[in-house]
Amino acid sequence: MKFSLFYVLESPDRDFRRAYEEMLSQVEIAERLGFDGVWLAEHHGSAYGSMPSPQVAAAAIAARTTRIRIGIAVSNLTLAWPVRIAEDFAMVDVISGGRLDFGVGRGYQPHEFRAMGVADKQDVSREVFEEAFQIVTGLWTKAVGEPYTFHGKHFQIDGVDCRPAPLQQPTPPIYVASISPETFDLVADHGHNMLVTPTLMTLPELNGFVVGAKRTLMNRGRDPLSLDFPMNWQIHLADDDTQAVRQARPSLEWYFDNVMSAVPQGAATPAGYERYAALAEAAAEGAMSLTGLREGGICYVGEPDGLIREIEILREETGLDHLICWMRFGGMPHDDVVRSMELLAEHVMPHFADAPPLVPRALRHEEPTQTDKFFEIEFDDEGEVHELSRG
């Protein structure tokens, strides 16, 4: 099982230099502790996050580490010219020695669309995202020196090259952030990985979503154990529950106050963002208190043994094999973050070091339903693949 860190790099005190230094220091510590990766989020123009260019942060991390993988969760493809995105992240892949994991999404915060000059695109952000995604992957998979042309509804590109090409061929691993069935269709159709988080849904909702996604991919011929579904989870560990709650409460409640003020809501909610408006309404009714967040499984705050039990349940229910740990949320103090990382590395990571990949319990005895299924899959009683053959 893999464990990674996550940063959106909120800076409540606006001391951005301290925030960047803490992130870089924590990533270096994470590499020494045995974490597998670090994931970086793009946001613009608010207290919610101070990482407008995750490619810059990724290059800095590449220079200060040698082993840890560098993930993007996510690059917002609706806010920038896709040729620039392809160039920047190909450069990161080369500089890092092929350690880039490239995650993409379409964004959801209206003020970011306005700030980046594309407010008129939010209603059609899915169309823009899909075209931009096609351009980035097209530039990466063509031969170096071969001109690339794309004519779509939102982008017109003629005879463009991408230099450098990414080191990982044909592309770095690609992850798509999704909480909507429409985005999941893109994952299923092209065989990409999926990034999921309970930040915008309760843990039971997320479990059902992941199982449904894996079922659909199985029916489309994918081996369920070939799917990487990292789950990003806000986590704070301390030596006991009381200490963990005391340390985490101010940062978590600050974070959710800010994110709920930034999501689309009310009568002005753009088409396709209705779920966010419903979340904002729930937050206004008190569902985003620390007590509510813990009860909904939206975060884990407590001691290490409790986290081990929760991960075991997630492995059984969803086949979780990659946990992205969001530990520096809401400007959490550096020393508290580092101690939380150390507790996870000392107590939790060794418990799962030899844990085999699992198929979700609900899928262990299901057969693909399509008549043109590509895989015949049999599972043993532990959920591991017993036999896998092409059909």
C-alpha cells in the first residue's frame, strides 16, 4: 500500500515564504520517512490556497528529493493555454527523472474563473476541459518534431511542437479528479486513473462511488487491480484523541469555512455545479463542524490505531491501496504536521507494508456484464485475484 502527502498550501496568516519553506521541509522529511509521493493542488487568488503554479513547486521538490514521486492534484485545464501546460509538465517530468504523476481537473471556484479571465467558460467547463486534455495528451504522444494540429470548439492549434517531450512514455501516469458521472466516463473510456476525496462527499458516499466506478471499469474490460484510485483524506494524528482534536480543530474549521465560501452556490450556480451548492447549504446548517466532519468520515482526527482500523475498513470496502494524506490543512503548525507524519510512518505505514491489493468486497464474485468482456476474473475468499485471463 502507498502513502503520499498533499498540499494546497493554505496560508491564513499570508506568510507565503513560511508556507513554501514548511512544505519543502516536510517533503524532504517525508522522503526520509518512506512516504511514496507528494501531490500538489492548483488554486488562485484566495486564502484557500497559495499554489497558483504547481509546476513551479514540483520543480523545486524535484531538486530537493531523489525518490519520492511528484503528483499534481490537479492541474486545472480550464484556466490556462493547454500547450503551456503540456510544456511545463513535460519539463517537470524530465527534471525529476520521470517522477511525475499528472492529475487533471476542471475547477469549481467561480472567483478563479473570473481571475484567470475565463468566467464565460465555467458553464461549458467540461467541454473546455475535454478539449484541453486531448491537446495535452496529443502533444505528449506525438513524435518530437512532428507538428500537432487541433481544431475544436474552444481551441484552435496549428502545427505546434512540444519540447521537451516527457521522459515517461507514452505519457506520465494520468489521473482525473472526479465526483461526477460525466467525468468518470472520461476515465472509463481512456483507461486513466482516478483521484477521489471525501472532502466534498461523506465517506459512505465516496465508498459507493469508488465501488461503482470500479464495477463499470471491470465491465469495460479493466483488471480491477490495475486501477490506481488514490484517496485524498485530511488526517491529523497525535498521541491521543483529545490532543489530536485540540490541535486540529482551528485549522480544519478555518479550512471548511473558506472552501464553503468559495464553492458555487445559490441562484448563480453554473450548470453542472449543483452538487457544490448543495454542500454549501449543508455547511450552513452546521454539517462542517469538526464533530460533523469526523462523524461523516470527511476527515480522520485521532490516534494511529484508530486510523489503522479505518484504513482496514476502506481496503475491504473499496480496495484502497493508495492513501494521500492531507496533513498541512488550514495552515496547521509545522511541528504538529511533522509529528503527525512521524506517527503515521512509525505506526500506520508498517502495518500495511505487505498488504496485498484487494478487490472491493462487493465485487469479488461479480462477473463483467458486457458480452464483449475482455477479462475473465476469479477472486479467492480474501479478495485477491485467483485467476485472470483474456476472454
